[in-house]
Amino acid sequence: MWKHTGQQRPAFADVPGDGQESVWDYPRPPVLQASTDVVVVGETNKPLAKTARAMRVLETASPPTYYLPPDDVDCSQLVRTADQSFCEWKGVATYWALASAPDAGPIAWSYDDPSERFQAIDGYFSFYPGRIACFVEGERVLPQPGQFYGGWVTRRIAGPFKGEPGSGHW
């Protein structure tokens, strides 16, 4: 059984090309990294969120997850759902749906009072790129495979990724 630690890229990992990062070079436990990438969520002509002050969570085998500061999110377009989950690293997540379609399910999540290591994303929002359009530097983001994961796949990221078929033992 392969156990990922982020300390050595496995033989089955894709070799990153010029300008790419390998998710297999990300650490475990995960870390936060500030980003100046322009991140847009929603329609580009009237975005739900837009920032160049996102934080990325980097974790072995997963594409980065971008967290956007609440000041750069139009929170009037969101409504809190009753859903919650627990992350061993960050704590309890709260989920958010579009106020215009609350029954369509959550499109985002946030952490109120996350663990000490992740205090920098307290109140920040992350969005599911499979449920709402997300862009990084103008590139449309693809969702991380799997129903639960929230990683953002762009051309800058080399995999394979947790959530793909056959990755259950990672």
C-alpha cells in the first residue's frame, strides 16, 4: 500500500512540465500558501467573488484549494446551509449555497475558528469548481475528481490526483 507523505514523488506520478507543480511535491500535513493569482468565482462579467489575495491549501496528492477573503466575496449572494463536515487539519466546515437557489446544494464552504495552523483562512470561502465557474488567471478551473473533494485543477498542476479511480488507497 502506498502511503503519501509529500517527501518523495512516487514512480506513478506525472512528471511536471515547465511551469507546473506536482501535487506529489506538496506536504502532508497540508500547508497554507498566499497567492497573488487573480481568482474569479461566478460569471466573469458579474462575479460572486474576485481576489488577488487568496490562500492556497497544499496537500500531497490533491490539487490546491483556493480560499478567498470574505471582503472579496459578495456574501449577499450566499446562504448558510445546515451541512457541516470535519477536517482533521482545519476543523469544522460550514457550507454555503447560492441565495437564489438554496435547494440546489452547497457551492462553497468556510471554516469559522479553524485550527491554529489554519487561522489565516478563518472566515474565508472556498468554492467547488464543479458546482460554480471558477477561474485562476483567466483559466477555467476543473474540479478535483470525486464527489467530496474541492481541489482546483489547472494546467499548472500535475497529478494524478486523489479522487481518481484507483486512488482510494492513497
